[in-house]
Amino acid sequence: MHEPFNPHCSHCRKFVYCFGKEGPLADWGYCQAVMADGVPGEEVRAVEEAARRGDHGALLAAGSPFYQETDDGCARYVPR
């Protein structure tokens, strides 16, 4: 398999998918380089439950560690 041309979160060793695979946030996660200790499970569950209700405020709030996988490139990129 060839390396992706542009660094993409889905190909990065540091990107952690922390939400349910069947939920509305399946392609969202966080970067281990930014959140070295991880995100507390309670916070993950609360944000996912809010998203199921259509409330994306906590997810999109300034300072939220969560983001949707992106292909913008990143200096922290490490291939899987």
C-alpha cells in the first residue's frame, strides 16, 4: 500500500477514533499528540449523546479536543 499523498487523519497513528462506529460522530476523534492522556470516557459519552439529540454545541465549542478527520495535512502526522 502506498503512503497517502497528503497526510490524512485516517492514516495517522496519532488520530484516535473515540466515538461509536454506528453513531453520528463515527469519523470524529482527537489527536494523541494534543491530548496525551486521552479524553475522559464520560466526556466522550456526553458529547456523543448530545450529538444524537442534535446538540453540537459541546463538540464545536472553542477548545474542544474533538475534530472530524481531515486531509489538510499536519506537522504531527505519523503514518500508521
